[in-house]
Amino acid sequence: MLTFVVRRLLLAVPVLLGVVFVVMLTIDLLPGDAVTLMLGEHATKDAVAALRAHLGLDKPFLVRYVDYVGRVARGDLGRSIQQNRPVAAELADAWPATLELTAAALLLAAAAGIGAGVLSAVRPNSAFDGVARVASLFGLSMPIFWTGLVLIVVFSLWLNWLPVGGAGSPAHLVLPAVTLALPSVAMIARMTRSAVLDVLREDYVRTARAKGVGEWWVLLKHALRNAFIPIITLLGLQSGQLMGGAVLTETVFAWPGLGRLMVKAIFARDYVLLQGAVLVFALAFVVVNLLVDLSYGVLDPRVARQG
Amino acid sequence: MTDAWSRFRRNRLAVVGLALVLVLALTAGLAPWLAPYDPARQSLVEKRARPGAKYLLGADEFGRDILSRVIYGSRVALLVGVLSVTIAVVGGVLLGTAAGFTGGWLDAGLMRGVEILLAFPYLLLAIAIVAMLGPGALNTTLAVGIWGVPAVTRIVRGSVLALRETEYVGAARALGAPALAVLRRHILPNIVPGLVVYATLFMANAILLEAALSFLGLGVQPPTASWGLMVSTGRDVLLVAPHVATVPGLAIMVAVLAFNLVGDGLRDALDPRLRGGA
């Protein structure tokens, strides 16, 4: 088990190095220049050159890449260009809000999606199954930023139940979390339905039923336990979708998280901050998928033994 | 193929989806004749007009007719969608067959790159690309297309690897057929059905992604009528005139739903083994 964890952690290193490389290259090729943006269009050539040298932008790309990776390894993410604060501090301010939002959405999506999927699979082609399948197609087709606005109109403007945006109380979390969760609920429901349907066709389920095991016990002990492997895999992938969706949700609800910080950084051409934000997202995604891989071992002893 | 069509036809949801796609295509093609007003015509005294007899779906912040803009917006959505799907499929087929058919270091290198790109949360990769290229309709198309390349590459490579091991490909090679002929005649035709399904579902995602990028202000720029951009401008007046933001969003949902329905139907029709699956 320990070798499994260590090997997976080592495998994450080239992925993160690659992510940093792609992001830095992307930013390097940006048409807008942070320096011109900071000093204005009429800055003297000397002033521009001095600031470029100060920020290290005059060095070749690969030198800067190695430099940056070295500093990140020591925990130094640089200073944001706009605010002139340590990027680490800006990210530290923003990430708890994003974690809160995505974690709430993931829990919601898992609970609703698995629940609906199991109910659909137990009674395939029933009225519930039909409604759930059509509803999940709608869920997959709704643009998340629009869902958020519609929820604001209904629950904040018409019913006056929940705040329009911002953060601070559990009431503020409800609409953003539901908005972010909806497409994932749909994905998870579809996947759970087919996974449980597949398992229910297995011989061991027939054997269990033939032994006279109760239907609920068959479902819990035999079907769900085995269907959980594909479902957990999907949950890991969905966490990536949730992080992408968080950028939109945070923009719609003025939620003070990493996504909004990232969009702000793009418009301000604050590449240092942008690099840091993307790195945090990538790291979070790697960690979530590591947890997913570890959970296979818990759910299926065969995986752990192969280690 | 006729089997597949008859299976598709029996799937009511898929037929509804196909009908919606046709309506969308007609709307985009006939936009100048269908739209009651010029989509750019402003009428400041009628700004934020509620839906009514003159403006069926109301007017936006600048007094522009929302119905006309939704109709013209279908052109942007479909054009960006079709072109980006083309980029993703062409790029993915080239890289995927190269990786799967040649193998070795090329395969290993390409697939590491693909894994790194797929490790990005989806919207973040598209945002990174569009941040690099700068906003605008053409760059949005490129960003959405490039965003799709890694996934297509992986699918194509997987199919090519599987087909390379089949007996008929082995037989063709044993008979001395050149590699490229085997690829063209025996391998590529067999990955087409799977690719058609994927491209249809990708079209739905491409429309969503274009809308999302335009909503963030990174995609199609004003005054072009893009649905995502329309939702974004409507957001500022959401609390006084909710229809300005919500109506164009409905158009996005219908378009995406249409392609999702057709994609699902095609998958069930082309691969009967998956019927009743996800």
C-alpha cells in the first residue's frame, strides 16, 4: 500500500512540471505585455527595460522555467504584479472559499446523483427512470452560468429566500453549490444507473437472490459495493469539471475564490498570479485523483494486493 | 447502416434532437429573412423593453431586439461549433493514428503530452489557450478546437491499437499491403462510427464552451450576437430585467440538448451492445 502511494506521488511530479511548462509557455506567448500594461503606453524604453529586468522577463524562457520551478519547490510563488503581494498569500486568501464551494457541490452531486441513479437502476424503464433520464439530459445541457442566473431570479428576486451573491453564511453557499452541482448530478446519475444495471445482471447477484437474500441486502452488499469502482472514478473526474465550473459559478455569484482570482489575473495580465492559481488547481486535481486511486484499494482488495 | 438508421428512427428522443438540429441549421441559414429586426439596431427609448407585441422576446440594455439577436446568435454558435469540431477531429485523427500506428517513442511522447493536457480541468485549459491567443470569434474557435484534440487523440489511438491486432489487418499486411494502404482501407473506415458519435457529443460541449468563454468576456466580442455574450450583458440588469439574460441562455440549452440527444441516439444506433446503458 505504501509503495503504491509513493509511486503515485512520484508520477504526479512530471504532470505538475508539464502543467507549469504549458502555462508558462502560454503566458510567454501572450500578446499583451504585463510591463507595458503596468507602466502605460507612454513609458520610456529605459523604464520598460528596467522593469523587465527586475521581473526577470529579459532572460530566455527555459532559464525562467527552471528558475520558477526551483522557487516553487522552495515554496516561493513570487509576488503578484497588480497587488504586489506574495502570490502565496493571495492564493491562501482565496482557496478556502473555492474548496468550500467545490466540496459542497461534490457532496451534493454524489448524494443526489447516486440516489437517483440507483432508484433508476432498480426499476429500469419505470416512470421515475424516464423522468430522471430526461432530467439528466437537461442537466448536462444547461450552461452553468445561466442556471446560476435563473436560480438567482427565482430564489432571490421572486421568492426572496436567498442572497444574490457574496459569501459569509450558509445561506450564501446554497445557490452557488446547487448551480455548480447540477451538471455533475446528471453525469453521476447516468453513470450510476448503468453501473448498477450491469452489476445486477452478474451471476453472483443471481446466486445471492437464489439463496433467498433480501432485495435490499442484494442491492447494498452486492450491487452497490461493486458498482462503486466506476462511480468513484467518475467522482474524481467530476472534481476537475467542478474546478472548471467554479470559475463560472464564482463569477456569477461574486464568490471570493480562486476562479474569480484567476479571471481577474487574466484581464490584468498578472501572469505571476495566473501561474500560481493554475498550479493550485492542477495540484488539487492530482491530489483528488490520488485519493480516488487509494479508495480503489479500500473498496476492492484485489487492487491493493497488486500495489 | 440501414439497420442503424431504423434503430435511430425508433428512438423518439433522438428524432426530437435531430429535428431541433435541423431547425437550428435553418435558423442560422435563414437568419436575415427570419429576424424581425437588424440585430444591431439600437433604440435607446425602448431599452430593456419587456416581451410584448413589438419585441416578442423583449429588448436588451441598448434596446436591441432579443429575438433577432438570438436568431443571429445561432450562426455564431453553429459556426464556432462546426469549425472547432473539425479542428479537434482532424488534429486528433492525425495525432492518434500516428501514435497508435507507429508506436514506440512517438507514441509514448504524444500520449504523455495528451495526459498532461487532459489533467487540466476542462474550462481552465480553454481559458489558458484563449488567454494566449486573445479574445475574438476566430481565436475562440481555435481554443475550443485545440481543447478537443487531446481527447480525440486518445480515442483514435485506442481504436487504432485495437484494430491493428485484428486478424484482417494482420492478413492484409501478410499479403504485402503497404502500411498506409492498410491504414486508409482497413483501419480508418472502422473508427468512423465511433468518431461520428464523439463529434456530435463534442459539438454540444463546443457550444457550451464557446458560450462560457464569451460569458467570461474571453470569447466572442461585442457587438457580435453570441448567446454567451448576451447572457453576460444581461447579467448587469438581472434584477431589473431578468429576461435579457435568461432568454439567450434558453437558446444555448436547446442547442446543446439537441446535439446531446442526437449523439446519444447515434451511439445507441451504431453500437447496439450499449443500448440502455449510460
